[in-house]
Amino acid sequence: MRTYYKPRARAEFELEIKRSLFIAIAEPVSSIESCQAFIRAVKAEYPDARHHCTAFIAGAPNDTQVCGMSDDGEPSGTAGKPMLNILSHSGLGQIAVVIVRYFGGIKLGTGGLVKAYSQATQEVLAKLERVEVVPLYSVSIIADYAYESDVRHWLQQLSAQNIAVDYSDQVLIQCCLEEPETLADKLQQVGQGQITFKYLSEA
């Protein structure tokens, strides 16, 4: 399955270019809401800074539904976009980066800003301790009562979590696990096509 890495804990890096100070802060986030809370906290921590530029991927690395960026007053495309580009190529997920900028009185130009925000992002990512994330997938299984013990055996073997069982004319089981393809293969072998297996979502 698609494993990826996320930050274990917050990391910071400071970069000074032509008297402008860039403070890059990376934080693990589990959702867009926790990401927004982190950005608000950084703004409160550095209320006198001119810019608080952001980029985040609040889920798996390739999930474009949970990523975002902001130039926060810098010229369009000079901060958030290069920051998100670095994040997107890092292989990391569940991460937010805020770069706080104190202006030093010397303009850097658009090229200089892109370089500065890219470098600060790269440097703070290099300081992160990383932890592996193994995605869980939510599935449903419908089977005759005769197959229930076999299904439960493979759920146990594959360390399924959050198992919910509903009994009607057949047995309906919903659960979360890391290896849905393996379970689908085993149930196909056991039931000879008599067990219905369906993906619900990534949990």
C-alpha cells in the first residue's frame, strides 16, 4: 500500500538575506482545520511580521483536495507557490509550513523572493524528524453465515480495526485495514466468488 512520511514534531529554521529575516516553521497537521489553527498560532506568535506565507498538504502527499498556499501580501507566485512546490516533491504528507518574513528594507525582487522562500522551505524540511504513515482503508464484506468464521480469520490475520458486524439474511462486516487487496484475494479464494467485497474509502 501507499505509505508515506509525515513530520514527527515541529521544526524551525531562520534565514537572513539582505537584512530580511525568514523564519520557517514546519508542523505536523492531521486535517485542514488543524492546519488553519497552526497558521493562526504562528501569526499570533509573530504579530509584527510583515508576511506570514503558507503552504500545506493536510493529508497524503498526492491528495490535491487537502493542499493549499498563500503569498500573504508578497508578489503573486513568489512565496506560497514555490513553498508548495518544495512540499509536493518532498514525499511528505500531513505537513504545514509557515514562513514569517521581517522586511529588512532592501527589496529582493521576484526571483530573489522565490529563491528565499524555496531555500527556507528546503532547510526546515531537512531539520524534520520523519515518521512513516501507513494508510488505512475502509471496506465492507457481505457473506453467507457459512463464511463468517473464514472472514473473521482473515480480518484477524490482517490486523483489521474498527470491525462492525450487522446480521440480517447475510452477514455484513465493515472494518478498516492496511492491506485491502490481500483481504480481497483471500476472500475470493475462500468464497469462490460468493463473498462480496467493496472498498468504501481511505479511512
